[in-house]
Amino acid sequence: TLFPYTTLFRSAKACWARPVDPTAVARRMRELTTAQIHAPSQILIIADDPTQAEFAGTVLGKADFACRILTEPLQLMEVLSEYRPDLILMELEMQGASGCELTALLREQNEFVDIPIVFLSDEQEPDKQLDALSCGGEDLLARPIDPERLIKTLAYRIRRARQLRDRLSTYPTDAQHTVLGTRDQLFERVDTLIK
């Protein structure tokens, strides 16, 4: 019966495919067994309408996010010189600079390329929403925005960005290695998995 496996996967905190990297297992076990105090995730809210910014800040603040509001979009680079958010929540349509223009500016700079960006918009047409995402945002939430959806979307995007950063930091960095290793190592690994 599949019942024990289903129960296991509902409550599991980690799962690995063979062959298992002992370093990754040890690191994950340390994370799970060490009591940690987590600082709240940092959100930078960019909106030229203070009412909209305050609404998002209030909703996210109640969900234990630490929010900073920027109502002057052209001051973005100045703010980022002193504040590194875990995610940027940005209006798509703003006076002075659009969300797409600011995102393009951020994506050109290595230090900001991995910050997730979620757009807020009044746009309801799916094709235009997809066009907006093509400028470098991870998601777009159209108004009216359900507070629960806002919270879950941002929490997911932050968690996903952290997972990617953690994985990238464990790859070998010397010139002789790639993510897949050598061709022989790849075939050996595939052979082991097939058995």
C-alpha cells in the first residue's frame, strides 16, 4: 500500500535522489535540528501612489514581513545602496519610470539580478500581463488583489530565490568542474540511478 509513503512525503522536510551528497544532507540536518530565530523577510514596496503602497505595507506587515515603502521610483538605486530587500513589490505603471524600466535597470547589474520582483497592476488582459513579465519580473498580481494571495505569492518567491541561491553556492567554482561534472561522471551517475 502507498499510505505510509504518502504520509511520509506530506511530513518530510527533505528528500534526496541517490547518490546522496553527504554534505548536503549534513547541512540540511543542521538546519532542521538547530533552533534558529529567523528575521522577517525584507520587502521593498515601490509605488508612486502612497495609498496603494500603504495598503500593501499594512497587509504584509500583519503577515510578519518587514516593509519599506518608496514613493519616488527614481530614487530606487539610492535606496538599494543602503537597503538589500529579499523581494521588490513594484507598481507596473508609475509616473517618471515604469516598473519595466526600473526592472531593466536592476537586471543589468549583477548585485541585483537575483532579487525577485513582483509587479502590481490594474491590467486585466492576459497578453499584456505576459508582456509585462517579459521585462524581468517573476510574477504579476492584478487588482483587485486578494491579501492572502499577495502574502502567499511573495512568501513563495522569496523562498524560491533563497533555494536557488543556496544551490548555486554549493556548486564547485574551479574551472575544472561544471555543474554536471565530466562526461564519464555523468554516465556513471545515470547508470547508478537506473540500477
